Amino acid sequence: MRIDILTLLPELLESPLNYSILKRAQEKGLLEIVLHNIRDYAVNKHRQVDDYAFGGGAGMVMMVEPIDHCITKLKGERPYDEILYLTPDGEKFTQRMANYLATRSNIMMLCGHYKGVDQRIRDHFITREVSIGDYVLSGGEIAASVVVDCTGRLIPGVLSDETSALTDSFQDNLLAPPVYTRPADYKGWKVPDILLSGHQMQIDEWRHQQSLERTRRLRPDLLQEEK
Ligand code: SAH
């Protein structure tokens, strides 16, 4: 899978996308992340990328031309399954959307700044608008890194234990059960006996019951949602 990210601050994305699982995914050749500095596509001699809003008001707007040039160049090189714009008024990002994105081949992501991008970019290029939550960040980079992190670990072959992602919270609309590791007794704080019993079927059933109980208690709304 290839992800192209269009940004004014590529440095902000370099570190979060180059550790741990995402780093391994890139080393294994399962994920390629390419950062594009929108400023490199600026048209005037000041390399201007933002301008005042028509109609007045506070805040700058990212200009249509540099973004058009960057997107159009990339689209000429390969087909894109989705061109995402990270924006607080977009569709809420979910595990389900990550599952979907993880099975695409080429995705572009556009990070906004200031008051956002000129609406014409959204109207003519963007196929999907995505929000990571009901709050306003200063730029789209942190939102993009959330989407890439979440999606990247779901790409087939990325996690060494193939079943591991399937038992995470939100897969099946259930929260994950509690987990424990050694020592089995720490200061008298004991691991539930069932987990030490060796009866795999009973352990699986216990975990499922724990997931259900947690979900009912902490996120009853998930049990109402259909998958
Ligand atoms: N004026 C806009 C907010 C702009 S915030 C509004 O009120 O809707 C600047 C940029 O940060 C946005 O263009 C977007 O790319 C990013 N951003 C801010 N909050 C976000 C969120 N919750 N999810 C995804 N991207 C977000």
C-alpha cells in the first residue's frame, strides 16, 4: 500500500510514522509513505501557499493552485483509490474505516492549516473527508498520523501475529478483555485463575464474557450499533 501525504509541515510527520510497527511495515515493503511539501508546488516567487479569505474575516485559507498542481501530478502517475482531506467537519474516523483503507492500494491524504483549504479543492478532488474527533487541531498532520498509524497496522502481513488485530477493541464492536503477563502473583495481586488453567476453550469464553461486560459497562452504545 502506498500513502501520499500532502502537507506544509513534512517534518511534523516524519517522526510519528517511522517507529515500531509502521517502521517495520515500511521495511518489509508492505507500506510506502511519501511526503509532499505543498510549498514546493507554489506558483509565485514568494512560494505563497495561503491567502486572505474572500469576504473577509480572520484567518488565512490554503490556496487552490499549489494543491491542484500537487494532486494533479500525483494522479497522473498512478490511480488513487481515495483522496482524503482531514477536516473536523468530515466523517468520523473509525476502526471500520481503517479496515477499509487498509485494503486499498493507493491513498492520498491532504492536511489543512489555518482556516482550511479553498473549498474548490474539496469539491473537485476530495473523495472522502475524515475527522478524528469533535475538536479542532491546528493542522491536519496529527490527524493524518492517527489515520496512517491505525490503518498501517491492519495491512495484511504487517502484524507478526496475524490474529492480533482481530482481537483489539472495536473489531466486532466489542472492547478488548483485560490482559496479564508474568508474574502471576505480584504483591498478592493475582492473575485470574482461569488464565493459568490451560483450558483454551474456557479461556476464550471467559475473555468473551469480559469483553461483553466491559462493553456494557463502558460503551453500551457500541452494542446498539450494527457492525
Ligand atoms: N476552520 C476549520 C478548522 C481548521 S483547523 C473549521 O472550523 O472546520 C486547520 C486544519 O487542521 C484543518 O484544515 C484540518 O486539516 C486539520 N484538523 C483540525 N481538526 C481536525 C480534526 N478533528 N480531524 C481532522 N483534521 C483536523
